[in-house]
Amino acid sequence: CGVDQLAARTTQFLRDHGFDVVEVGDHSSFDVTHSQVIDRVGDLESAKKVAAVLNIPEEHVTQDIRRDYYLDASIIIGHDYNRLEPFD
């Protein structure tokens, strides 16, 4: 969403909760309203666990299988970041 240090704080929060964060980068747009978790391997339940830890509502968990990404899920932090667990 274009706010400095959100990705770094989210990364540390997830690592503190046992998740392996392999890459951090900018999304193609800073116009994302709602934070979301995208399942990349067909394991929707694991993506929902990530969302639950961050306090992202389940309706913002989707699937877009991309096995060539070599990761389980992607997280996009939206303009609602202030209600997420690391920033609450």
C-alpha cells in the first residue's frame, strides 16, 4: 500500500510466529484496499492459517496456483493494514 516498513514489520511478525518468509517486494499497485493472502500451491487451509495469524478475514483468502513461484502463499498488504495483527 506504499507505506514504509510495513513489509519488514509483517515479515518479522510472521517469522516470530513460525512462518518462513522467503521474499519481500512491492506489489504491482499500491491501490489495494483490503489485505489478502493468495494460495499458490493448492493448500487453501494453510493460506487461511496465515490469514488468521495476521487477522485477515477469510473472505480475503484466494487461490492463484503458481507452482513456478516456489512458495506456498503470497500476502498483499492493503490500505486496511492498521487493523492487521502486527499493526493493531
